Amino acid sequence: MNILKIDKIEKYYGNKSSLTKAIDNISFSVDKGEFVAIMGASGSGKTTLLNSISTIDKVTSGHIYVEGEDITKLKGNELNAFRRDKLGFIFQDFNLLDTLTAYENIALSLSIKNVNYKEIDERIKKVAEELSIKHVLKKYPYQMSGGERQRVAAARAIITNPSIILADEPTGALDSKSSKMLLEKFNYLNQELDATILMVTHDAFTASYASRVIFIKDGKIFNEIIRGNDTRKAFFDKIIDVVTLLGGDLNDAL
Amino acid sequence: MLFKLSLKNIRKSFKDYAIYFFTLILGVAIFYVFNAIESQTVLLNVTATTRDIITLMTNMLSGVSVFVSLILGFLIIYASRFLIKRRNKEFGIYLTLGMSKRKISTILFIETLFIGIISLFVGLFIGAILSQVMSLLVANMFEADMTKFTFIFSKSACIKTLLYFSIMYLIVMIFNVINISRCKLIDLINHSKKTEKVKLKNPILCIMIFIIAIIMLVYAYYKVTIDVESLSTPDKIFIPIILGCISTLLIFWSLSGLILKIVKSIKGLYYRGLNSFILKQISSKINTTVVSMTIICLMLFVTICVLSSSLSIKNSMSANLEELAPVDIALTKTRNITAEKAQEYGYNTAYIEDSFLPIADSLSKLDFDVSKYLKDMVTVHYYVDEALTVEKTLGSYYEETKKTLPFLTYNMPEEIVTVSEYNEVAKLYGNETFTLDEDEYIIIADYDSMIEVRNEALKRNTPITLLGKTYYPKYSECQNGLIAISSNHINAGIIIVPDSAVDDSLLERESLIANYKASDDTGRKNIEEVVINLANHPYISSTNLEASTKLSIYESSVGLGAMVTFIGLYLGIIFLISSAAILALKELSESTDNIDRYKMLRKLGVEERMLNKALFMQIFIFFIFPLILAIIHSIFGIEFCKFILETFGDEEMTKSITMTAIFLVVIYGGYFLITYYSSKNIIRNR
């Protein structure tokens, strides 16, 4: 079953005299339990694509369906409700509230859905165990390492049982060790809890953890490769091949 | 180029400047209004006495204006510093582009100039309109009739406002230049990247401090209300004041920790909606602004007390006068000056001779025709026995009183009046009359503090001795009444004795009480003129005759009341504006941090309604905390003011408190709303 279906979306910036096509007729779909990575150089349109899916930005034409519902038709508070109930976010710069502890940050995404405290507490304990962040629950963001912060953000995203988790360069601000640990947790969420993850990255190593990688260049889908039964190492080499094919830009990111 | 940049900056950030503009315009308008009172009242139809009082009042107001301009100056400097802080990044960009600090200062200079000119212009315009309302108020206060309405623009007040505010703006410009020349590029650019470190206070320490603060506060409250009699000397009042200030500070210090602790312990409440977020926002803000919260709370407290007391003084003064000055004139003279006294004070023979004449005779020597001008005449003789002092009439209670009220003059001889003469006065005033047995006495008084002391002595059945005979109190408490007319309750006690108890050897003073022989106000005013003109008569130097008239008492007390009211209003409003503006600026200065936080909440899918509610609660609580504490302080503060102003009466307190509440709601509430809408604007996603 399709969790996410993207149907011929386009996004234009600027006016008639100077038109920029950030997204130029993209269509693809994501099944339940998939872990999809979207790769592309700076300016390829991958962040615009993510913003459109997350309803932060509006598409110029085309439709986006999440669990069969056309989200390009949503307005005002429906958008907020959609984000609250269907989406989980993970950002490059963590986006945790600096005035709240890790526990309170995670609790917030449930309390705005009016979940009662008993259930909040149970679910936080469970998710903290799964993501190995039990020891930082009482700490404030500034007292944690980058990796811990990003795992707290992941816990906040997963705890509401969203239809899809959107991750925007989740390893962008992490060192390689923390990156690896976070990605292993993503795999765990994907395989053990059947979470659907859509991740934007320009890093081949990060992308190699996904089950499918979509390459974007100049607002169009350039290529798509599926991991299948390959080892992660073999998949990584395949990705590198495509990146080389893609040309100069992405090489900097290696 | 720089000029254009400045102009664009102002237009672009007009919303950020809203509070600043609002405060400046309000400040200019109020400054103008209170300085224009003199010109506004020129056309009012008032007597010479009232005119004198108005002149005195305007002089005092212009003195107060210096103080007010100091407060406003500090406020403006504070506000402009806040605005510069907000624009650190912008200045950082200018500097990296290679603009010199000198040029940035020029930009700021032009901006300040522009804002200054616009605010002065708008403020003066609003002030000119408001001052028309003010002249109605003045006319009402001085009970003058506004025969015709004319629009008056006070040139002198306008020039004064321009001068004072130009100086203030000049100082602001100098401060800005100093600020800019001091700052470093790296700080300007990194300004927004600072992440906040949450400083948590130990909750147990908070609870302890809070309890200590409450105990201190209760003690201070107790001291100024129930135990107020013990504040016998002025310096003792400092203890409760200092205690009050310290406890206010401690309460704000411990408050956020305390509330956080309490709400956190109720998990169901803390983890509902955005409660945890709101609470943390508030507590971090209160934590970082303890001192300013304290100052604002105390300023609000002073404002409430000043406004409600000063308004009630005027109200109750007018109300009391009918009771306190029931007749048109009371003439008094000291009688039978002895040779020794004459020598002591250096009186001449004519003066001594005159003192042996009754008042009526002195009046005829002044060519004042008693039968032509006066009616309802009553003569009262005051007797004094040097041996019968306040100390003696207090009897056994004296020793105790002396401890609690050491500043009373106990060796002053009591004034004594015979019962038949007092009854004549009482009949004329419409007061109660009395009958006395041969060994009885009564004390007549209307000054509450003295009544309390005397009542205790009367309860103990304290006897007094007069010319070898002993008298006992007829009642166990003082009776309400007065003889001399005045603007306040100042009759500290007159002893009424049987007619036979005194003789001429004790005669001290004589008083003639009467109404003017006239049927209307004009007639009374004419006779008043005649009385005032007696001061120019050649014989006046040979007599100690003194007159107090209802009209003069009325005018001077109405004038005094009005004066206090105007100064109270002036200071109160300025204090109110200052504290509200500081709060508003504090709140807005954090809006940049809030942008990111609210953006994040929006991404999490929080509904707009919930976000707005969170913002509202956050600002509301920040505004209401100092106000609540200030109101609690004021309940006791006003109680204390009542005690101090006892002689003025407090009958009209509700009315003035209502007025104060209206001022509070309009000004403080106005600032709150502006802050809320500006913040909402800032956090709106764009």
C-alpha cells in the first residue's frame, strides 16, 4: 500500500520574466515500511520537495497523497492537524526547544494531541529504551551531545506513530560516529517497528542505509536504485557510481 | 544615501517601533498637558485666592516636570538601547560591508532625529487636544464656571516640551554613538546564535526563600496597619518599607522556581497542551528579570497609592467642608493679656488695652458695623487653667500614652468652655446640645487619634480639678463637635464644664461666630470683601483679632486638594507608563528567540489557536504578576495612607479607587494589548 504518492508536482519560483523551476514534474511513491533516501546536490530541489511533502511549502501544480488524502488541498488548521497527526520531523539542526528537557521535548508532541500523562510517560520510556537515550531524558539540549540531541529529535518524531517520518539532512551536523549510531537507530525503527522514513541527504554514506535511493538533478528524477539483497557496502558502491555519473557537484560531498 | 537608508529602516521596522513611538507620544502629550495648565486656566472666572493657588500649583507642576523628564529620559535611553540590540545583525552586516562606525552612528542619528520630530509633532497635537479636556477638569476641580469654551494652545508649554525633549533626544543620540563605538563585529554577527542556558534554581531553596519573604511581608503589612500606632516617629516607617522592598525582590526571585515545582508535581496539568512550554518560557523570563520586576511592582504600588489617595483627598475635602465650616465667619482674639506676657512678647500698650475689649468693640474700632453685616452671632469664651494640662486630663493613662505617643505636647493647658455657651454654638451648627450636673464635664473633639487617647482616660473616670473643685466625666467617651471652623477635623479636645466652674480670671480667648447678613452668594462675596479690607485699616496693628471665613477655607482647601490631585495624576500616569513600557520592551526583546521556538512548534503541528493562546498566556502572566503583588501591597498601603490622611477624611475612597482602576486598565492594559499584538506579528510565520 502507498503511504505517500507524489503525482506530477511542479514548483516554480520567481515571476514571468525570470522563472526558476525548483521541481519539474516529479512523480514517485513510497510504500509502507520503506526507507527512502533522496540524494541531490545543493540547489537540485530536494529540500523544496521535502518542504512540499511536509506542507511547509505549497506546490505550483500536481498532487501529493498521504494515505490517500490529497494534502495539497488542505488549508489553515487542517495543515497543522495533518503535520501533528501524520508526520514526524527530524531536522539537520535538531530543532529542540532549548527551554525544555529531553523528556519534555518528547512529551510535547504527544501533549499537543491531548494524550494523557500516564500514556505519555509509558510511551516515552519505551521509545527512550529503543533509541538509547534514557540517560539524557532529564537533561537540557545544551547539556547533550549532537548525537544525543538528534536521537531525542528522532524519539519526538516517532512517538506519535506518524504515517511517515521526514528527515532533512539528519546527519548534517553530526560527527561520523554519531551519524553511524543514528542511522543504525533509523534502521531499527524501519525494520523492527515498520516505520516509513523519507530522508533527504547529499551524503552517500548516509544514503547507503536506505532501502531505495532516488537521485534528483535540476528538479527532475535522474535515477533510482534499489538495495534489494545487497550488503550495505555493495549498495554504497552502487550509489557512488551514480554520483559519479551525476557529475561534479556531488563529489564534493564525499 | 545614509538618509535614505535611515528612512527605509524606520518605515520597515515601524511595527517594532510601535511601543517606542507609543511611549514617546504619550510622554510628550502628558508633559505638554500638565505644563499647559496655566495657560488653559487664564480665562477661567475665579477669585484672587484661587488664582494664587493655581499659580502655586503650576509652579509646583513645573518643578515636578524636571523629575518627570528625568524618568522619561531614562525610559527613552532604555528603549533605544533595546531597539539597537534588536538590530545587531543589521549593524553587523553594515560593518562587514565596510561601512565605518561613524556612518552607522550617522544612520542612528538621523533615525533618532526623525522619530523625535514625528513623536514631538504627534505628541503635541494629541496634547493640545487633551489639554482642552484638562481645562474642563481644572474648572471642575476649582469649581469655576466655564462660561465660554475657547481652544487654547499654550506657546510656553509647547516651547518647554520641545526644549526638554530635544535635550532628551540629544542624550539618546550621544548614548547611541557610545554604544556603537563600543561594540565588536563578532558579537554583532553571533548575537542570534546564542543558545539559552537554562539556569534552574533549587526548588527547596525557592520554597524556603518564598516563605521567608511572605513572613517579612506579613510583618510589614502588620506594622503599617494594625500596629500602625507604634510608628510614632517618622524614621520607624523605614523598617516596613525596606522589608516590603526586600520581600518583593525575594518573592520574584523564588516565584518561578516555586510555581514550576508546584505545576510540575501535577503531571496531568504540566503535560497538557503547551503548558510545559508556556511555564518554562515564563519562568526563564521571570528568572532573568527579577530586579526589573521588583522595580516595576514597586512603581505600580506607588502609582496606585498616589492616585487613589490624591483623588480621595480632593473628594473628601469638599464633602467635609459643609460639616466643618457651618458658618460664614469666625473671629477670634486673645483676651486679657497680662503684664508679664506683654513684656515677654514685647506688646505695646494699645495692643494690651485692646485685648481687654470684647470682639464687638474691637470691630467697631475697625469701623465694621456688626449689625449691618452679621447675623446669628454667638460669642464663646475660652478659659485656661495653667495647672490643668493634657497630662492632667489623661490622669493615670498618661504614663502609658507617653510611651506610645512621645511626641504629643502633654504640658499644654486644656481649653475650657462653659456648657451654656457651647450649646449656643451647637444649636447654630446643628450639633447635639448637652446638660451638665454640678460635678460633671464633657470633652468635645473630632480628631480621631486624639479621641482614642482621651476615650481611654474618660473610661477610667479620670477626675479634673478646676479652681479647687473636682469634676468627673459625664460620658465614657468624647462627644463629636467643634467650635472653630476649619478645613479639617482638627479639634483635639475642648473641655465643657458647668457655667459656675470658671470665672473671668481664667479667660484666655474670645470667639465670635456669625453668618453674613446676605441672602445670596453675591451679597456674601461683598461682605467677604469688606472683611478682607479690614486688613488695611490703621487700627489693625493694635489688635490681635483674627478672622477665618468659610469662603477662604473653602477656596484654599479646594485648591490644596486640586493641587495634590494634579501632582498625583501627573506622577502616577508617568510611573504607570514607565513600568508598562519597560515590561513591554522586555517582552518584545525576547521575540527574536521566540520566532524560532514558535516556528518549531508550528512544524510539530501545533494549531494557530493554541499558539496564540500560549503567547497570550505568556505575556499576560508576565504583566499580571507585578500588578497582582502591587495590588496586594496597595490594599495595605492605602490603609496606611488613610491613617496618615485621617484629618482629610476617607469617605470618598471607593470613588477614587474606581478612578485609579480605570487609569490602570486603560494604560497598563493598552500596553499589554500592544505587546501581545506586536509579539503575535513577530512570531507569525512568513
